[in-house]
Amino acid sequence: MNKDASGFTLLETVIASGILVTAAVAIATMFVSSIRTNINNQDRTGAGLLLSDKVEQFSVMPLSDARWSAGAYSEFAEIAANGTTLISTTDSTLKYLRSWQISGTSPNTVTVVIYSNRSTMTGRQAELIRSTIIAAPRW
């Protein structure tokens, strides 16, 4: 064998391959984390839209309306691809559970909570957003 032969030894090749594999795994982990974060953000954005929709419904409803009766209420909801809101009281396959509780005291308070039926992160039901409003007559 010629001592002046140039090239890489097997050890150098193994070390370089190990560094490349480590970098590739780190990059792949970042992609997976990014996808999960994007899906979680999409869920939270939809929950925010459903929350503002329910708050808007209450804001235009007169305080004398029967729907202001004290109690706890819920419905399943989903935002369709065309942007319309799908609502059902029985179809638990929809993506979100929207619940609200109306107090019996004056002034009425309404707490609206949006849950994800199957969280992207845990696969279980998870609270995404909550808001409490106080109902008072308009001036």
C-alpha cells in the first residue's frame, strides 16, 4: 500500500455519517413540531371564531328573550371548509364542543367555553378558549 494515497478512512466516513444523521433527525423533529403547532393554532383560531359567534348572538338578543334563562347549555360545532358554522346538539363527531352557562343573578353573566373534542396534542377533550361577559341593557 502506498503511504501517500489520499482519501478518507473508514473512521472518518463513519463520523461524518453520524453527524449527518444527527442533523437530519434534528431537522425532521423540527418539521413534526411545526406541523403540530400549526394544527394546534388552527384549532385555537376556529375556537376563537366560535366563541365570538356565540358572544355576538348574545349581544344582539334582548334581555327579555327566553334564551337568557339561567342554566348550562352546550352544542357541538364545526367550521366547514366554506366558512359556514355547522351546529348540532347531538352529533359528537363535530370538532368542537361549545358550552355556555348563564347566571340567574342580575346582571346576567354568561361564560362561554370552547373545547376541542379530540385535541391534536393529546387526543382527548381539551379547553381551547373561555370568555365571560356581563349582560347589561344597551343605552
